[in-house]
Amino acid sequence: MFAHLHVHTGYSFLDGFCRPDKLAVRAKELGQVAVAITDHGNLHGIIDFYKACQKEGIHPVIGCEVYYALDRTQQSKPKKAIETMAVKYGMQPKELEQLIKDIQHTPARAREILFQVQDAKSLLLDIDALNMENYHLILLAKNEVGLKNLYHIVSDANINGFYYKPRTDYSVLKDYGQGLIGLSACLAGRIPYLLMLGLEEQAREEISRLQASLDEFYLEIQPNSIPEQAVVNQQLVQLARELHIPLVATCDSHYILKEDHEAHDVLLCIQTGKTLYDEDRLKFSNDFWLKSEEEVREGLAYLDQAAVDEAVNNTVAIAEKCQVEFEFGQHKFPVFETKGTPEEHLKRTCRQALFRYALDHKIDFKKYNRQLEYELEVICNAGFAPYFLIVQDFVMWAKNNGIPVGPGRGSAAGSLVTYLLGITALDPLQYGLLFERFLNPERTELPDIDVDFDYAYRDKVIDYVASKYGQDHVAHICTFGTIGIKMAIKDVGRALGLDYSLRDEMSKAVPDEATTIEEALEQSEVLQGYAQEYPNVFKYARAIQNLPRHVSTHASGIVISPVPMEEFTPLFVDKYGQMVTQFDMNHVAELGLVKMDFLGLKTLTIIRKTLEQIPEEIDINSIPMDDPLVYKLYQSGNTDAVFQMESEVFKKVLKDMQPTHFSDLVAAAALVRPGPLGSGMVEDYIKRKHGEAEIDYFHPDLKPVLKNTYGVMVYQEQLMQIARVMAGYTMGQSDLLRKAVGKKKPELIAEHRQYFIYGSKEKNIPGAVNKGYPEELAARIYDLIEYFGGYGFNVSHSTCYAFISYQTAWLKTYYPKEFMAAVLSMEAESGNRDNIVKYINSIREMGIKLLPPDINESGKGFTATPQGIRFGLQGIKGVGEKVLEQILAARPYRDFDDFYSKVKPNKTVMVNLIKSGAFDELSDGSSQIEKYLNRNALLKYYYEIYRTKDKQKPELKDITTNADIREYELETLGMTILGLTKWEKTPDGTKVSATGYILSVNEITDRRQRPMAFVLLQTKDAVREVVVFAKQYAKYKTLLTPGVKVKITGKKDKQNILCDSITRVLEKAG
């Protein structure tokens, strides 16, 4: 019997090629009882792997191939030590550095060099002491203690030992080696490394240290064809006999089938940015597949038979020792202190809140109380009371600290409990929202309560949570970027040496809705043509599609644990210094950890910034929801910057719909999506609203369900209500129907068709026919559910976001300058120049004047003034946060000298402030052109008085035309205050042409080593960079000479042109 104990899945990013599900299937096919996962430096894949093995009846062994060093805390190459050592051995430092690389990666070449060194052994010992390498070591968890120790080792390596790779060291292994089995790994392990270099004594010492650190330790032999491996295997067998160390055989499997080696080679090219035709690249020998026992024995046949028998038999013995189990589904809430039980506290809090609400509002108290008690029963019976209290705590902390919180998000807004707790802001009974879409008695998984916070203060709320529950109890959640279809085609094409433009064309032929190469080929004839012409691209793209490509941090997910997080999940630190789980959101949820979504919504920031500029105090959550002027704005389509409804498609729908009630906005938010837009639902809604088509409710019993949407099935909740009314579903059962239809699962849809029409005694569903509805009508309604249900939207989410949209429309209607100033400030902070240009164009259409920066009046961002909107100082190039704070603190300024004496900024800041017009209002010029001229006078004055030591002073261009003014503004602001140029108004991707003189031609080679060029073109308005790809460059190269006047046609790409064609422009004589 044999079991693979050294295997890399796709979570060894762009290196491992084994998918966990296929790995378990193949192990079973080979008759193997167990298999291990040992990815490089992480444990990302162990839950997927564990579940895949359980499904196939294969025993899972949880492990990791860790990187380890002599000292994991060393974070830089010891340059001084290398220089000293180079002198000692008569070498140049660069020669020594190359030798060190060769020792690790190409030992044969290293041996040739070492042969020429007089004291090679001494040199090798000195190199080893430098601690420049990341050695490999296999660690396998025997039990729960071993698993937690493995979590710690891997977490610590990623948090405290990361230097190119996550590294551990002996000090950690010694303290956390209990419950772990170690294997000496591949040729990159330290023991094989020392043996390859002839340092046998040091190898013995290494064995001794690892034996002392871990529960068990084995010497690992491998059946591959690398020349050094056979020599090392023989040495390992000899050492095993001498030191009484057990042997184990592994394959270091990176792919599953023997024929997968080609696709794996392509994957390595993608990892290293090389092509298959590059000679100097990372390449494996072709024997790292998941081998059978016979193939393993055959690959080790040159060794002593008894040693091979021991090594093979030990694989199963080790696997049997590794007994790790995961507990799924048991919720692990952090400790939340309450008076009494969490259930008692939740009930008391909600009942008191309802009483207060009833005193201030005219409501049907019995109806509300009945709903509240029902919800409390469902929540408490499910054991979810702590979850609601935890969310309420951080939401109320945010509100009490002046941090704006959204009205709700997702299905949680359908709960009266979340409303009474202050988590959501919309009364679900008033808006007809369903609790069961959020939570119902049949649901066992923890519901999601996603919360939007002011984008600028989201992190403060997370900091509060971390301080309350403990820094080591809170972490962000990871997410994996996968190789999508388009990316697979591009990546494989590059590895095969195809031209960029061809790869780009291929990827653009992939339909957006396709999820696999097969689907893409079925849907696109163009792609089929490419597949016939370039079969290998699609062969390998099919092989690597959807493999993990990289790990990153989830945009909003936070997990809170009752004990230090490392007890339940390994961790790593992202580029922002945030602690992140190595398990994704699905896996942390399966393990029972409490996941919260803290979302930063920029619109909440915009609303806050708007309100801060308005003198009177406004409760934005209490504005009238039936204001005709606000609906007039929607009807006009003037919805630039209006939340969720500013796209051109939305504008058209709003103009056609002519919304008059809030319910229209809720419907619009649900309808303007790809599915409904192509289904005819939008047209039906609009025609029925305006009386241009008859409203069909199908049956009088369904009128209350469909009345608000004119008989159109818009929301998921309508589907659920129809199933309850017609077929007698419980709300929990109707939610299962919603999921089946929404996820388009044919077998479940067919199953529910039977339930809906005819009922089910087993499920206790009466069925429409048994409730007296005609069979034909029931079948027709179910057909509609099946068709429209896939397009249905969550009405709770749609209502909340329509509410925010209405708030922004109200602010734009009554405080347009303040609102648009806040919008522009938000875009400036995000660095989104295209949107800034768009909104500046919009305010001009609104009749609002854009004012240049003013050293005394401008704030950090854009601000509203009686005259218009003033450009912010942070938008001036070179003006950083520190100098900005100094400028704002030292105001006001009497004149230029007063400013300079108080702030003394550097030359770049000073020149840009002057050129941007920040000092225009301090000038004596009465006309605008005089103020512009004053910028040159100030620059001249600045250089003469304050830059006397400068050897060279710039020549100042005369300002005589608007084009001259725009040049200064474009240089310092990135746009023109004077007015948008034609170029700025032109969207990216539009066909454009530009005529001018060639300033320079920078020829380079593309990835296929073909010449292409970047050309600078001086037009009458600006200098444009023109990208001339290889195909066009070969055709027009003779025209590209500096000083020649040409006309270039192509596509606009921000400030550049992607060249299609070039023609020479002949100048008139004389």
C-alpha cells in the first residue's frame, strides 16, 4: 500500500496543478487509502481538500511544505558579510552572489565553480551561515495539537518571518513541534542541500536538530529523474541506516496525471513571466505526477529493496498516525456581556424599543408586536441572539461617534428586530419587506447582516471591534483571485509567445456570461475560429481555468472569534499590515466563525461632506419622501452623481418611466440590471404604469402581491409570497424555491414544480390544485416563476439603496453646489480623474461656475461658495498632506510675501500653487487675463527674490491665449478650469485623430521580440504619447522621424493614442 504525503494543489499558486476534488478522485482510482496536502508556505486549501477526501472516502492528511531559515527574523541580504567573504576567497561580490544562487537552483554549475576554489568546504560553511536561503520542510499534523501548532508555525512564518517567502526557523519548530511529523522534503530541503554540497557532517547535525524539534522525523526519498536526486537518495538511505532514521517515499506531486506535465510547464511560465521558448527559465523534469505504488517502486528500483519497502510502507503508517478532524456548523460567537442570557437581553431591548416607537408613531401595535414576537422566537430558537447583539453594538458605537451608517443592505432590512435595534433605518412593515427572505425557521446557517459605513471611517469601526474583543480575536477574511477564462487565454497566449494584440483579441471574443472555456466556445463563433487556428492556447487554457492565481483581502469581510483567531484558522498579513485569515469566507463560515461585513460606502461620505457645508442642521433620514421636485429631477434624467442611477441606461429608463412614487425608484433599482433589461420586464412595467398596456394579476388572490409593480414579477419576495398564497408553502419553503430558481438548478426546479402544482404530503405542501386553483393556471404561474424568478431582485436591498438614492437626489435638488462639491472631493481623493472631468462638465451644464484654487478660500477638497464651486488645494499637483495642513493653519494671507514667510514650501509646491492660480485673488488685476498674466509676474518675482541661489531660472512662456492658460492648468491641476477641451470631453476608446510634429521616437521590443514604439506628438493643444504596436510600426516606421508633421488616427486611451494609422502631412511652401 502507498499514500502520497507530499502534494501541491492549486493553492501553491501558479506552481501546484492539482485540484483538490480531482486529487481525491485519482487517489481513490489508484487504490490508495490516504493522501496529503502540502502546499508551499500556506494552508489555504486544507478545507477544500478535507471535504473532497471525505466525499471520496479517502483519508485526508493535513500538512504544509514550509520554508525555513536559520533565523526567520533576518530581513535583508548581509551585503557587508558577502563583500568580506568575497575578499577572503578571492572573488567579486557579484560572483559570490551568483554562486549562492547556483548552489540552491543549479548545483551542477555550482560544483564546477567550487572545484576551482581552494577551500571549497570552508566557503560552503560560510555561505550556509549567511542564512540567505529558504529551505523546504514537510510538516504533517498528527492530531488536534499538531494542527494548532501547524497553524501557529505557518501564521508566524507569514507574519514575523516573511522575506520573499514566509519562513519559520528552529526556535519556532522547537517550541511548536509537538503533534507534528517532519519529512526532509525535496532537493530544496536543507538536508538534501547539504548532501549535494558534500557537507555530510552538517547534514547529520541538521537531522539531529529536526529529530529533537518534532514528534517524528523521516528522511524523504523521491522517484524523479533529476540527476542529483539519485545521488541524494542513496546518501539518504545510507544515513537512515547509520542513524536509525526511518525512510519515506514521496513524489512531490505537482500535477495529477502524467500527461499534465505540459500544462504544468505552461503554468510555471505564467508564474515566472517567461515563454516556453525561453532557455533560462524554471522547468521541472516530467515526472512529478500522482504516481501509483508500482510507478514509485519502479522509480526507486536502483536502491536497496528493503529500503524501498520501508519507505513505501511508511507512507501508510504515517497517514494512519495523522488523525485530524474539523468541526463544521457549530457557531463560535465571541463573548458578549449582557444582563442575563443573550436571548433575554435581546427580547428586553426590542420590546422596549417597540414601546418607544409606538409612542412616537401611529402604528398598529398588535400587528407590530405579533411580528416582533415571531421574529424573536425564530432568532432565539436558532441560537442567533448573540449575533444580533454584536452587530447592534458596533453599529450604535458608530452612530454615537458621528459615523454615518447606511439605512440597510441586503435582506436584513426585512427584519423588525434589526430595525428596532437601530441596525437598519427602514420600517419593514411600512415598506412591505419580508423577514423570511432574511431568516426563517427552516434556515440553519447564520444570516448575513451587511452594514454600510461612511467610507472614510469604516476602519475606525473595525478598530473599535478589535479593541472590544481583542486584537488577536479579530481578522479580515481572505479571498482568492482565480484564473478566469479571459485571463487564461491571455496568460497561455503569452506563455506560447503570441503577440499581445492577438491575445487581447482572443480574450475579447469570450462572452461575459461564459464561466468555462466550453461555454465560451459554444457561444462564440469567433472564438471557435481562434480555437481551430491556435488549438494549444485553448487546450492549456481549459486545463488552468479557474485555478487560484493569488490571494488578497476581502473588501468587507471581518471575522470575530471567542478565542485567539489562530486557534481556528492560520493567518497572514496583507500589504496594508492587516491580519487576514488563510481561509476564505465560505470556509470560516463552515468552521462556525462569526463573519461580519463592514462595507465602506463612498456615497455616505458624500452625504456627510454635503451636510457639513450646509449651515442649517438637516436630518437626512427624515426628509419627505414625496417631494415632487426630487421626482422631477429623476424624470429629467439629470442624475449624474445620484446614487445607483447615473448610468446612461438608468437615465433612459427614468425618462421613460417618469417615476412619481418611491415604489417606482425601488422598482427601477431592481429592474435596471442585465437580466431584466433583456427580458421585457422593464418595458412591461413602464407601459402598464402609464396605462399603455393592460395589467394582468393572473388571479385576484395575487393582486395584493403584484399591485405595486403593475403585475410584473420584479422581486424575489413576490415569488415567495405567490408560493405561499397559491400552493401553501411556508415562508421557509418558499425561500428554498427562491434559491432553486435563482441558482437555476434544473433538478430542484422540476421538484418544486410538482410541489407547487400538486403538493407534497412529505413536505406538508398542499399544492395549488388542492387549494382550488386550476391546473392550467398553476402551471402557467410556475412557468412565470421559473422565468422571472431568475431575474428577481431582493426588495429589501432595493428599498434601502433607493432610499440612499433619493437622499442624494434631494441634496442635488436643494443644495446642488454643496452636493456636487462633495462629489468632486470624493473623486479627487480617489484619484479618479475621468470622473472629475465628467462631473465638472455636469456642473457647467447645471449653470454652476467652477472657480480656480484660492490660497485663502480653498479647502482640502472642492467647496461650495456663493459664486460657485471652488477647486480644492489637495487637487494641485505636489501639494501633499503635510504642506496642506500648514497652509490651512497659517491663513489668512495678506499677500504673496506673507504666505511665503509663514509656510516656506519647496520649489515644486510653490511653482504649482502660482501656476494653478491659487494667488490670483491676491493680485491687483481687475480682469481675468490680468490675473492670468500675474501668474508669470509672480513666478518671476519668486525666482528673483526667493530662489537667488538657483543657477538656472526657467524661461516663462507668454500668456496671450486661452491655450496658454490651459497649459498651466493642465500642468498643475490635470484639467482646465477655463473650460474642458475637446479631448477631455471625448470618452476613452473613441476613434480620434491628431495632427502635429513628432518630437521623439522610443523604439522597444514587445514580448515576442518584435520592434514597436512610443512616439511623442506635439499637437497645437498638447503633447500626446502615441503607442505604435508592432504591426503598425512595421508599416509606418519610415514616417516616424522627429520633426516630421503627421496625422495619426487611433483610439483614445486617457491622455494617449493607440495608433491605427499614420499619414504624412505635407507643409505648404513659403
